[in-house]
Amino acid sequence: QREQCVIPHADAGKACSGKSDCTGQCLAGGEVAAGSTTTGTCQRDASQNFGCRQRIENGEAQGTICVD
């Protein structure tokens, strides 16, 4: 629990297939079965590090994680 600035990433919303395509994370747009081949969108800003999210790495959906 700390204060931080929430600054949008320049590539927010761009199509991606992994973190290497984004300043932040590459996130699934909805629930996708882990291990499925898919694409996502680049993270909007650091606020998306909290709540539930599913990363995409190398074009493959990872498991969903929830962070308070």
C-alpha cells in the first residue's frame, strides 16, 4: 500500500503476443483457457497490476492471477 503515479503506457491497447511487444504486460481481453494460442492487448497502465488478469506469453495464455 503505497502511493504511485498512474501514467498510461504509450503502447496501451496495442495487439500483442507477449511482454516483449509491450512496455507493460500483454493481457488477455477475457478469460481464455490456459495454454491456448491467443493474442492480447498491451496493458493500459500500472493500475492493471491489481485485480484479476491473465498474461499472454509467446502467443500462449497463462493462468489467471488475482492480486489485491
